[in-house]
Amino acid sequence: MNPIGFYFDPISPYGYLASTRIDDVAQRHGRSVEWRPLLLGVTVERVMGLKPVPQTPLKGPYSKKDKHRLARLFGVPLVENDVKELSSLNALRAFVCIEQSQPQLAPVFAKAICARLWARGQDISSAADVLEEAARLAIDVDALAPMMNSPAAKDMLRQKVDDAVALGVFGVPSFLVDGELLWGVDRLWMLEHWLAKGNWNPKA
Amino acid sequence: MNPIGFYFDPISPYGYLASTRIDDVAQRHGRSVEWRPLLLGVTVERVMGLKPVPQTPLKGPYSKKDKHRLARLFGVPLVENDVKELSSLNALRAFVCIEQSQPQLAPVFAKAICARLWARGQDISSAADVLEEAARLAIDVDALAPMMNSPAAKDMLRQKVDDAVALGVFGVPSFLVDGELLWGVDRLWMLEHWLAKGNWNPKA
């Protein structure tokens, strides 16, 4: 059966929330998960020409409150952070390198870096932040440190984000399974419906 | 028990989809529904500074396909329309007038005007379109016609949209109940959770 493409960006609290659920959802339906990086700075700002959600009037304040409700419903921790210039660029460059060198650890790292920011409120922006998190996970940070700043890493990430955009992916989390693209943590119920039934017919 | 504030704009297919469900959801939980008009042209474009969804890269094409999946899941008709300059201004001015003159028919009209556009693909933009729909519902169109173009009708609608924005409402559909604001047809499950439990604790 096809894997579930799971598009994440650690910058998104909704992506973090979905990251705590996606493995369980997939496993219950006998699917694997392919973690795929997305840069919301590219899709939302450059491709779509919108503002980041936190800086969008009305939607920013809504989201600030809403993410805590969802975390309660999900039964997972979620804290505010006071990071001033949040960036996921280093984290996602590290992710694509780990995919190459220690692929089995890539999803583990992805979940850990999301949780670092949203469950513990720690910064993920600098290379030092990213390497500190990687070091907790038996990732070879001496190899990772030079690799994540290489032109090759930058190219790999850029290519993956371009590929996502070419498939129509724009938000986080997004789920792509059997050609069906679903956007939003609030669509997990639709993902479950598709995985159970393979169509959009109403439940009997 | 507090009513459910249901924010709609007939211009939104997601609002139409929610309009086919909200009464049933409310009834099952012993709540009433207050239909409240919103103008997405005001909130999305003027207040939030965003583009309308159909004109937003990636999100436009996603939504064009997505609404049909949801309609299938909901078991309701949904068709594309070829209306060039779609506007809900006349429809919502009529709505606030009907609220004054025949309040019991206001939600009936709201549902009918949403269905006119999304279930049947007919235009709702002109006063003639709106009055044609109203005439099917035993609404006094001879009284409505002059009233919906009055300064009083324009002021009433403007005030209601301003009130919504002051409460933080920005999208359609939105549900406001017991101080909890939920945005999106894909949040009906959260609305049901709140109505059943009155908190955001996970299901036992």
C-alpha cells in the first residue's frame, strides 16, 4: 500500500500536533509514513503571497488560542515560546542530511525538533540548537555539522520543497495519500476516513 | 443554554456545506442556532489583507477540488458555477431585512441562498437573483425590494460584520458558542465535542 506523505515544518504548531498522531494513524491502517519537509516561508509568503499566520490580523490571535485547545484534545504538551526570529531552515537542512546518512533516524529527529520548540519552548533556529537536539538522538553530529551547511544540503531541501509545491502542497500539516491531498491537523478525521474506506462516500 | 452563533457568507462553499449540517448538530445537543452574516470581502481582504481563496495560488486549486470531496462525505449536492463577478452583498442585505420583518424565515432564506449558488449553480449577486429566491419562500418581496437597498439595511449589515470582527471572527463557516470560536467546516467535530462535553479534555 502507498505510504502517507506527511508534510511538516517545525515552525508550525499544527504540524507539531499532527506529528504526535501521524504514526499511530498510519499504523492502525497498515501504512507507512514518509516525512517530507516543507518551508512555510516559501509556500505561504513567496508562492502564495500571504502573510505568516502569526502576523495575520484575526487569524493570528485565533491560532494563538486555538493551538492550545487542540493540544488539550490531543493530550500533548504545548507551550508558548519567546523566540524572536524563528527559522526552521537549519532544522530542515539537517533533516534532509539525516535522511541521507541515517534514514531510520530522520522521522525521530523530525518529531524531536517539533517537540523541542512546541512541547518545551526551546529555540530551533540556530545550527547549535539543531545539533544539540540531534546529539540527544544518537545522530552523528560531527558528520552532520559540516554537511547541513553544504550546498548539497541546501539544494536537496530546495528540491524537496519545489517538489511539494509542484504537487500542490502549501500548508502544514498536509497529508498526501493515494493522490489525495489533505491540509490541516483538523483533517485527520478525513485522512482516517480515506485510510479506512478508500473513497469519500459517507459512512454507512 | 447559549445559542450557537453560526457565521455564514453565501459566497463560501464551505459555509454552504456547514449550512446543511448546523441545524442538525445544534438540535442533537439542545441548542439553537443564530445565523450571523459575514462578508469575506471585508474580513479576508480589508481586515486581514489577504487574497480571496479562489485567487490564491495553491490554495485556490486545492479548495476547488476539496469542496467536492466534502460534499460527497456530507451527502449533499455541490456544483461549480460560472458566475463571473460573484457578490453576496445583496443577499446579506436581504438577510438582515428579513431578520427584521420575518425573523422566522431568515435562516430559511440563508440556507436557500447558499443552496441556490452551491447546490444549483445559480447566481446570487443581483437584487433580482436574491428576490427570486426570496419569492420561493413566502417572503414578502414587495416589502423586501425597497428595504434591502435602504441606508438602514446597509448600516445594519455593516454593524453586524463589524461586531463579528470585534469578536475575532474572520472566516466562514465560524461557530461561536460559550465564548469558544471555531473556524472551518472541518471543525464540526470540535463543535460537537464542545457541545457534548463543555470542555477540551480528550474523550475518555
